[in-house]
Amino acid sequence: MTFAGSIFLIAVGAILRFATHFHVKGLDLKTIGLILMIAGVIGLLIAIWQWAVWSRRSRQAEVLVDDRRAVDPEYRDPRAR
């Protein structure tokens, strides 16, 4: 679940929990809203954890390559006579 999906679940759950005043036979909208908010918070925590893990992996994947060659001061080019 992404950040946007989690925030969407939290928002829909809050609307059902706090902003609705009608009743549906066989359903408790306040309970459904609470369940959606809890699911959204859990999804948000998982999304943050995944983002932290992936960002750490991408930083570790960087490899610096030093392609400079060392020059031996004692070396004499045989062509240069």
C-alpha cells in the first residue's frame, strides 16, 4: 500500500466515523470507519518502513570507481631515448 492509499483509507474512515449521521441496517458505520482508519495507519507505517529500506539499499548500491592510474616515478619509457 502506498502513502496515498493509506491516507485515502484514513480519510474515508474518519468521514465514516465522525461525519456521518445516518444508519444502515446491519452495518455500524462508526465501526467500519474505525477499521478503515486502523488499516490506513498500519498501511502508512508499512509504506514508511518500505521507503526507508529501499532508500538505504539505493545508498548502499552506489559504488565509486577510481580509474586513475598510479604513476611510478622510477619508470622510464623505453621509447623515449
